[in-house]
Amino acid sequence: MSTVIKGGTIVTHDLTYVADVLIEGGRIAAIGPGLRGDVELDATGCFVMPGGIDPHTHLEMPFMGTYSADNFESGTRAALAGGTTMVVDFALPSPGQGLLDALEMWHNKSGRANCDYSYHMAVTWWGEKVFDDMAAVVDRGITSFKHFLAYKGALMVNDDELFSSFQRVRDLGAIAMVHAENGDVVAELSARLLREGNVGPEAHAYSRPPQVEGEATNRAIMIADMAGAPLYVVHTSCEDSHEAIRRARAAGKRVWGEPLIQHLTLDESEYFNADWDHAARRVMSPPFRNKQHQDSLWAGLSSGSLSVVATDHCAFTTAQKRSGVGDFTKIPNGTGGLEDRMPMLWTYGVVTGRITMNEFVAVTSTNAAKIFGMYPKKGAVAVGSDADLVVWDPMREKVIGAATQQSAIDYNVFEGKRVTGLPRFTLTRGQVAVFDGEVRTQEGHGEFVAREPNGAVNRALSTFKELTAPRPVVRAGIPASGV
Ligand code: DUC
Ligand code: ZN
Ligand code: ZN
Ligand code: ZN
């Protein structure tokens, strides 16, 4: 059975043109005028774009004494409803747990996915077992490794561990990722705030000022540079971090920054709402910032210094958030956004003229596919690519609200926002998951996407002992002495 998308305007990261798209066997079979298929989808007045890729989600994740409330079923249903056709989630080993064990746990959860998915692997502790497992993880198609510089006593790694892991990442041809906040400073500030009686959700923002993020971003960039690893900085929320990324890129380092749709469109005033629930529902790390930081993020998207817009979708119900009443450090950190990322970015970015349609495609889809080694299978409208597509209707409108959302939680941080621009159709490998705005997902349709390592793979070069023992830094082709 073939499907043809007829009469739309194709928008990719670099081209805008009128053509039909023929889909056979879940892939794009032809692009051109006058195509015919068994099923025809009318795209008149619409833009046909690569389905969104959200490379930063936490579905059914054990975290802060609970589990994030959206699982791979509700999370990917929300994704498809908003035009996103792939998620990359984080497999998170608990300290001491092997990486392959964690991977197995995530594979067990993701069988319910409605759209395709992959994982990043988190390195939450360091040892020979982790060193060995990292190669096995790459062999299984997971080529990116996330490190937390915050969450002291839980997920945080120290600089020596970070340096060792980054060198291993380099030798495996993988990408290093970092949650950049200085966890020691956050712990100090949090303890002081609590001592002084600042226990409400607004204190969460005081405990994580922009400098905490700027410092950790600079540090991670320098350590990645010494290790020779490419670095992706997740949830870049402020100028302090963005500035470090801009400087690194201008100096020729392979560094990417990822603002979230939440930080682009919501600001710190949300934490000063008199309603405890309102503020606590918006507690995430890093916290929302002021307008100057937001302007910096928007400028980064249009200038190209920031590469991807993600969500860090990590949704908790109001009841879960209330475990932090009387102590802001116990409010589970995280907000949702999977369903709203693309309509919000279109409305606040494309409609306002801050970014172009082609930039929209780049930052919602294509750049993530390229950075994480799955282009052009994903992130492209091209013959042979997976038919992960969104037929985007720029005239369709709605008001965002919990009552109509797919996510399992009981509120929405974008509640009441009117968006213009929504999917008419969303296709996941050729299967229609949104039909004329109506969600028709199929649980279990999603498949794991294995990714290729980047560049030179050099795994024979490193041994665990070598990486762990102090040694001189050797940069490509430059002897350590005599520089
Ligand atoms: N930040 C959050 O807000 N939630 C999940 C993890 C993170 O880093
Ligand atoms: Zn994070
Ligand atoms: Zn995250
Ligand atoms: Zn299927």
C-alpha cells in the first residue's frame, strides 16, 4: 500500500519547494509533481516537514524518589500529536549498576512506544565496568554519553571521572553530553536557603543562578577539549552558558548547545506566583530565567550558535510535586513539553519572525539527526529516508490546556497559550498517527534506532588503567612537551 502527500510545500533545513511525496514500505519513495498513491493525504496550504526529533526526554524515569509520569506510550503519543516523530531518551544507570543492565531496563520500557526512539547512555559513576560497558553500548547503537555535573550524591560525576569518561568517549567515536550546573555550589546554596527558612519553590531558582550553569559549561568545554571529545550541552538556559558555547564554537571546538522550548517562552516570574502548585509545577533544572537570558537564547537560534530546541520532557503530577511542600529540594525537578514544543516554537519563533521556517526544521529535527548520527534516515525529506513526516497547517489554532493534552499529568506549563500552527497529519514510518488533527497512534509501532559512531574509532588506544592514571595531555598531533 502506498501513500501520497499531495499539494503541499516541502520545507527542509535548506529548501522550500512545491512537490508531492510518495511513501512505500515506510520510506519516502519519490518526491515530485503529480504523484499517485493508494491513499492520498491532502496537504493543500500546508508545509511538509521532517517530523520533529526531541533528543532530550525522560520517560518513566526513576528520579528523586519517584518515577516521571509519562511512559513511552503516553510520551510518544504526546510527541506525535505535536508533530514530533522521534525521541531520544536517557538510559540512567543507578550508581554501581552496569550500563548494559540499564540499557536492558530501558529496552523493556520502550516496547510501548508509538514512534521510533533511541537512547543516550548516562555515565553516573566511574569504574572499569563502566569503561568496558561503554564499548558494548556503542556496539548496540548508542553513541552518546551523558554526564551530570549536578545532583551531588546521586548522579553527579567529579572532574577526574568526567575527564576519564570524555577520553573514552573520544576513543569510541561517540559524543559527550553534559548537564552543566555546578553541583557543589547548588548543594551549598540549597542548604543555606533552607537554613534561612527559604523553603518555597522560588528558592529553587535562587539555588541555581546562571553563574552555576556558566561555570559548569566552561569547565565541561575545557575538559572535553583536553580529552578531544565533541560535546553537546543540554538545556542551555542562560547567556552565561551560551556565551561559553559561542566562544568554543568560534575557536573551532565541536560544541553544541540545546535550549529548551520552556526556557525560550517561560520566565522566572512563574516562580513568584502566590499559588504553590503553580510555582512547583515549573520547578526544573536549570530553572526559568529572565527576559535577557531568553533574548540570548533566541539570538543563538537565529545566528546558529545554538543548534537544537528540545524539551527535557520529565513530567510529574501535582501530587508528585507536593512531596516538596516545606522543602523545595524535594520537589521533583522537571516539566513536560513534548506535545507543545513544535507549536510553541512555530508560534513564538516563526510567526513572530525570530526564526525562519528552514531554521525551524533545522532546530526541531535535522540538526539533532546530524549531531547524533541518524541523518538522513531521520531529519530529512529525501528519497530513501524514513517517512517520519509532519504536514504542518499554519492556519490551525488551539489554546494549550491539560484538558486536551496527551500527557498523563494534570496540568500544562503552557496552559492558556494560544498557538497557531499545528499538525494536520503526522506520519511515523509512513503510518498516519495524526489524521486531520485527530490522534490515531498505535502502541508498540515504534522501533529502536541504532546509531553509528562518529569519525575515527580508536578503542584499542585506551585502557582503563591509562585513563584513570594521571598522564600528560596529548592533543591531536601536538606533543605535550614543547608547546
Ligand atoms: N532536570 C530536570 O528538571 N529534570 C530531569 C533532569 C534534569 O536535569
Ligand atoms: Zn539535565
Ligand atoms: Zn534531562
Ligand atoms: Zn508499525
